[in-house]
Amino acid sequence: MEIIGLIVAGIIIGLLGKFVAPGARDNTPIWLTILCGIGGVLIGYYVAGALGVDSTDGIDWLRWIISIIVAAALVVAASTITGRNNRAVR
């Protein structure tokens, strides 16, 4: 995977991961969301390979869905770890 392709896919997957993550009203910085997206692409690629998802001639939809799910989990984890949720404790 080329570095430019990884960055572009990371941006897109990170934003999609943030969109599907529960509690989308968090204040996680965009750079952290992009890093989570890049991590989601990398980890999703290897998880899909471990699950036996073979490369196809067209778009590998299952691999991308796994990457979005992993990125969403990473966005939630980053939001939790950094404590940037804007939910007020009452």
C-alpha cells in the first residue's frame, strides 16, 4: 500500500469511523481522527487477511467494512482515553 493511498484512505476511513462511532458529538481533534483512520486501515487490512478475505479484482467491500469498524473502535478509544467527550456529568 502506498503512503499517499494510506493517508487518503485513513482520512476517509477515520471520518467514516467517527461518523458511525456512538457519541458522535465528541471533541476529538481531527489529526487524532485521521491517525485512528490510518490505524483502522492498517489493522483492518491484516484482520481481513487473517479472516481469509481474499483480494478481488474489484473493490474489496468486506475489507473496507472491517476497516471502518476498526477505525470506529479506535475513534471511541481515543475519545475515551483523551477524555474529550463533552458530556456533562450530573
